[in-house]
Amino acid sequence: MQLMDQLGWDAVTDERLQFLRAVGVDSLLLHLPPEMADGTDRTGEFREMKRRAAAHGLTLGVLHLHQLPKDAIVFGQPGREGQLERWLAVLRAAGRAAIPIAGTTFLAVGHFRTTRVQGRGGARYLVFDLEQATADPGSNLLKMATLPERYRRSGMPAEELWDNFSWFWERVVPAAEEAGVRLALHPDDPPTPVPLGGAARIVSSLEHYRRIFDLAPSPANAMLFCQGCVAEMGVDVRDAIRQMAALDKIALVHFRNIRGTPQRFAEVFIDEGDEDMLLAMETYRDAGFRGPYLLDHMPEMPASYDAWHARAYANGYIKALLQVVYR
């Protein structure tokens, strides 16, 4: 088991690596910028980043590829073959650099949050309200992709999004397996069956994941088990952990907590959500999970403090649970 934290590729500094190691982090997830999918062989850069992390006592365990261009793939447009080849070049480079996991998403319009509310100690929490989001798609506080013109009136149907995903996944999974890289697909956030921003959402339930696993049977076809998103599905989180772990499909865990319902929820501090995090981690352990845990979606800290204070708190909390649960 590893305590993992995340940085943007261009946000890596020796000072930040030193801070993460000081608060007990073992491993890194790095978000790749779009320009790294230009067809260039990035093996040397990945190896150099591994060496840089190792100099601070950290491993480089995951590359998150969600920012790499795939709009032509998502919308089935001309040029998708070229985008796929550039994706495969990144995966092969990750494999040559012995980076074991690559994260990604498959969304037509991105994540949704509709408002902020005051939380504990003056912190501010992002909130999703389904009624508000469906009544006013422009209420999204987060960056949202623009749908191609042909979808703006009628929307993008689930069947078409599934077709485009299948085309991609049936090609990228075998290449990832050959490279020795495990793909970790993050759920839609929020994982609602209701279309948002004019597009269906097809990674929004455990049933969706089973269909995805069946599309390309392989150990490389796995999920990023975002515990917050699974809670947003309205299912029993610990039962979901058992189900996905029994299939050996959890590559890593976003260990975060929410409060509320699938129709309206807030992203709160790790210790004040609806899920008992000790019992959750015990469930991962008992189900056989031995992979990385990392924080995600921290509340906005009150004035004069910043995200690094929130990270230190969450990392310390997770580290303590790891020591208690896994010993």
C-alpha cells in the first residue's frame, strides 16, 4: 500500500516533492499536459521524472492522461486515428519507463459543480445540485467542453457515446496490456444517468463498469475507484468496494468523502462525510486491495491558508488509517 498525492507535470518542483515526502507521501500521480501527446517519444522524460521523484524518496506510480486530446475520439470525428496513435505513443513510453498505471476519463462535457457553500471553520465546499444543473446548464462552476454543433440542439445520445468509447477502448486496452501499463478509468463526476450539458454520461454506474470490462477483457482494463464518485452513484460504498475488488479491477483509490445525496451533495473534509473512512479502508484491506490511496477534491481553505494546508491534513489522516488498518 502507498500513500499517493498528485501534481501537474509542470507543477513539479523540488520544494513540492520535499513537502510531500515530509508529510508521509510515498508515491506520485502526475497529470500530463495536452502537449505531451504530440507523437514524441517521452520515455526519457518519464525516466528522468522517476529519477527526480526518487531523489526525494518518492516513486512515480501513475500518469493521468485525462488532459491528452481525445475530442475526435469522443465525438467520432475525422482525426481520431491520429489521436489514438498519439495516445498509444504515451502509453508505450510509460511502459518503457516502468510506470505501472495510467489514469483517464471518458466524458463529452466534463465535470459539474453548481455552487459553493460555507463549511467547517470558514472553508468552502463545492456542491452539485442536479435540479439546478438540469434547469441551467450554464450553472457549472468548472471548465466544460463545448459540444460540436451537430449535438447542440438534440444532445449527444448514450448509444453514440458508447460506440465511440468502444472504438477507443477496444484498441487502447490491448496496447496498454502489451506495454505493461494498467488503465484506470475514472467515473463520470457526478455519475448521474441524467445527461448534463447536452451529453449522456456512460461511466456512471457499476453496471457501466461491468460493460466496460467486458468490452476488452484484460488485466489492463481497470478502474480508478473514486470513492466520492461511487458514493454519488447512490450505492453502498463498501459493497461496491467488495464487488470491484473481487473482479480485481481497482487500480488505485481516490480516498475522499462527500455529504448528501446523488441529487445534491457537497465535497467535504475527509473526516466529516457520510462514509466511515475507517470501515471503508478495512473493507479495501479485507477485499485484498494493496494499491495506492490518494486524496482528491479538497475543500477551499479559509483566507490566509491554501490547498497545501488541506493536503497536509488529508494526507496525515490517510496515513494514520493506513498504519492502523494495514499495519
